[in-house]
Amino acid sequence: MVMIELMKDDSVPKKPKPRPLTILSEVPDLDTIGGRIVRARQALDLTTAQLARRVGVTMATATSWETNRSEPRANRMAMLAGVLNLSPTWLIFGLGESPTDEMLQSELALLKSDMARARRVHEELGKVIGALEVHIARLKP
């Protein structure tokens, strides 16, 4: 008869202590600033001309940003982030929240709601204008 001696190992391997989270803990988006600008612009369904107009630059300037021929200055980067509804950190370093379908869907729902309200107001205004025209026609000598 063979006896096998079981060894008891009371030592449980300890997990390494988690490192504190820093801006560098996150895996960055490896695209260029220009590439991130293009992706964010397209996520909002804007043309380069529309983006340029909203930021207050020429289309040539916006195109040079998107093609990485130049980079926006700090004040324009802040404006871009605001117009594109993103963090400047994501635009510059690729860290943080990128444009997502959820963000776009909620904004799209708001726009559709506003459009429906505008159409209702437009219809009501058309009825008021029609009634005024009828009254004016009756008052003409």
C-alpha cells in the first residue's frame, strides 16, 4: 500500500494591490487629433463646412485639422470640444469618453421632439394666417 502524504498549503497567493487610477491608466484612442475630429463630426452628422462655421474658422482650416496638416490652438480646441459635445482630453489625447451611439440617440430624440413641436406651431400659425386673410378679405370695400 502506497501512502501519499498531502501537504497543506495555508499560504494563499495574495493579489497585488491595485494601482491608483490616473489619466494614464486608461487605454488611449490611438487615432490622431484629426482622426478624432473627423469621427466626432461624423457622429453628429455634420459636414466639414458646418463644423467650420460653428467653430468660426474657414473650411480650409477645419480641413487642415482633419487631415493632420495643422492642429487647433487651445481656444479653438475648447470650442471644438463644445461644438462636438466632447471632452478636450479625448480630442487631444484620446482619453475619456468618445462619441457613442447612446449620446447620439438621446440628442437625436431631443431634435425629433423639437421638430415635431415646430411643425405643430407651424400648422397652428398657418391656420391663424388663413383666418386673418379671410377677415381682411371681408373688410375690403
